[in-house]
Amino acid sequence: FIHYICSLVFTSCVALSFPQHLTKPLLAVAFLASFGSSMLYGYNLAVVNSPAQYIKDFYNETLLESHGLTPDGHLLTVLYSLTVSIFAIGGMTGALLVGRLVTKYGRKGTLVRSTALVFMGGALMGFSRWCRIPEMVIIGRFITGVHSGISLSVVPMYLGEIAPKNLRGFLGLVPSIHICLGVFIAQVLGLSEILGKEEHWPLLLSLVAVPTMVQLILLPWFPESPRYLLIERGDVHATIAALKWFRTKGNIQAEVEEMQEEQRSLSSMQTLSVCSLLMDSSVRWQVLTVAVVNIGMQLSGIDAIWFYTNDIFRNAGIPDPYIQYTTVGTGAIEVISGMLGCFTIERLGRRPLMIGGFLFMGLCCAGITVSVLFQPQLSYMRYISVGCVIGIIAGFCIGPAGVPFLITAELFKQSHRPAAYTVAGCLNWMSNFTIGFVFPFLEIATGPFCYLIFCAVCMGVAVYTFFIIPETKNKTFLEISQMFATKNEICEEELYPNSELKMALMNGYGTLDFHDKK
């Protein structure tokens, strides 16, 4: 119901913002791919927050029943931190598989096949309490993490390749809206009046299977990525059919010619492996950029906020009965902020959203440290602390939540893109795991000063974006490669090694004729 209402609002805004350029098939596939994949990532990030105490009690009871052990608070904290962070280990495993999967099965094909993982993980978590096996929760979280690791890279890759260049930013941020929506839905369902009860927490964890079922039923009816079909498979007729399905109107000749131009530049080059990508000097700065923005988005502190929202608000002095409602309020702000970023990215560009988002997050991280330090003397500081938490979430969802995944697609040509997403995903999930596992102990050791570390990371990424990352709005993939050519010290002949090859032009019947380039 929540997703339906948000979809109506979103669709209305889309109709007003892009009346002539965005087709219904494009919007439908963006929603469907994100609904059954990206939304589950956000849901799994936040779903363990509400039933945290119930999960710890379950571990305590089963360890006593099975092994006669009575674990102390430290051991329970370690087990719960493992439950939270094992999701990221699964995500990193999934990210390592992305390159091979998308090359073998395609973008859409990989999304459809990976749905089996959600059903496996959801079943393990759903029946864990009934079976009295705590390992089922941890294994289930790992398996759903593998799915999220795959889909978090494949969905933006798929949408980036099917979108026309003037809508690539907009469609590229649709998954980030669904991530925020997934967090919000997890927070709402985790309320004590709904599923936030001790007997319902396995159901809360296993609900991930519902949106995945919808995706599994509907997504196979949509076409594969036209760029994948033409550049990697060489299937011209399937490419034209897919483009006509996604565009419905207009001349697709220019788009096919741009794909063929990229295909000519890659005709002697196979899809690169991760090692080849890292050794390729022609994309040195692109790889460094992907590493900085993906590590930065996770080490910005946002995962600490999502994983441990209730604890943060409790430490800020919010009374326990009101914490869950405050958390839901932050989730609503996430969705609104994500939509704001989505509808402004094609006007403002990628750089302003990244720079502004990280700068604002850095200021709010510093604000949390100051407010917590002065809270014993000034009671109103608790509200400033809560405001800073909300500010971190809003700043993140406006730009840093989605732009790193989008520019990973934009900075690389077809041969480099799968390996680039593998690198980006591994770094992203490795950082996610580090924060999820280390944050409770970091907070114990450093207190509120831990947020100054996040502040430094945010400021560093903002500075890097300002000086290094060019604006990629409304640029083709080859034009973006040219923008990095000077930094990478490569000449035009290296960028277009096969420029003497023949060029294909479309005739009026939707087929391709080949003519010598004059």
C-alpha cells in the first residue's frame, strides 16, 4: 500500500517533469527492476533495527537450550553485529559475481535468475524461530545479501543502458528512491502496533519474498538492454526491437549509430576482467573515482545511522516509547529527499548533488558530536542531535545514495562496465561490513567523537568531486571517456583504435544497411 501511494505521487511528478521524453515502458521497467531488487536492499538495511532485542533474546534462549551457555552482553553484541554485518559479506560475494553473470545472462536475465536467492534467504529467516536454529537467521541474511550485492550493481547498469542520455540521471536515481522506500517500509512494519512484536520478527525478516515474487512474474516480459544485445551479442534485430519497445516514438537511428560507434572502438577488445581493468592505464582516473565515491558513501556514516537508529536516538535522550515513531519520521524524510534528488539531477547535474550532499552530511556529523557533548548541560541539544541525524539522511538521499552507482555506468564503456561494477560493489560492500560490525565498538571507544571520522570522510569526498569528477549530464558514454582522456594521458587514436571500420546506418524499415564510411 505504501509503495502504491508513493508510486502514484511519483508518477504524477514524472508526468509533469518529463511529458515528452519519458515513455511508459521505460518508467515501468525502472519501477519493476527497483521494486524487486533495490527496495529489498533498503529493507534489509533497516529491518534488523526494530527487532534487535528480540533477536538477541532468541540467541540467548537457543544457546542456553542447545549448549547450556548463558552468553554475556558482549557476546550477544558480537552475535547481533554479525547478524547485521553478514548481510554485507553476502553483498560483497554477490558483487564479485556481477561481471560474469551480466556477461553470460545479460542485465535483465541476471535480475530474473537472482530472485531464487531471496526465496531461499527469506525461508531460512522465516522458519528460524520455529526450528529454534539461530544460524538460519545469519545464513538467511547472508543469502539475501548475495542477492542485494548482485542487484545493487545490475539494476543501475540495466537502467543506465536502456535510458536515453537526457534521462539517464533521472532513471539512474529511481533505484535510490526505492532504497529509501525500503528503509521506510521496514521502519513502518517494525512498529510495535504492526509487526514489531516478539512473535512476529521472523515474518518481518522474511517479507522480502513478496516484492521479489512480483518482479519474477513481470520482469521476464520486458526486453534486455539494447546496448548488451548489440555490442556484446551482435544481435541487431533484437536491439532494434528493444529500442522501439522502450522508446515507442521518435527516430532511434542516432542512438543505434552511437552504439555502433562504441562497438567499433571495442571491436578488438573483449569484456575486461577485474585484473585487466585495474591494470588498464586508459581508465586509471575512472577507477580511482569509482573507488573514492563508493567507499565514501559507506564510510560517510549513513550505515551506522540506518543500522543503529534506535540506539542513536536513545543515546540522544529520546524516550523509548517515542523512538520508533521518530525513526519512521526519518524514513519519510528519506523518501522525500530521494525524490527531490531524482527530479533535480537532470537540471542541476551530478556534481552539485554529490558535493552538496556530502558537505551537508559532514556538517551534520560534526553537529552530532557537538550536540551530544553539550547535552548534559543544555537539554535542548537532544533535539539538535536528532535534527543532525535527519540531516545526514536527507543529505545522503538527495545525491550520494544514488549518484555513485549512476556514474559507475557513465564513466566506462561497454567492455569495462561489468568489471567496474564488480570493483565498485566489492568496495561498497566491504565498507558497509566494516561500518556495520565496527560501529558499536567504535562508539564505545570514542563516544560522540566517532562522528568526526565520518565528517572527515564526507568532506574529503566533496573536495575530490569538486576538483576531479567532471559533469556527465547529457553526455554519451564516449563523450565522457573523452573528458577523462587528458587526465589519463591518452590520445584520440588510443580512444578510437578502430575508427577506420565501417559504419552502419538505419534505413526506413527498421533494419541495418552497411555502407563504406566516406
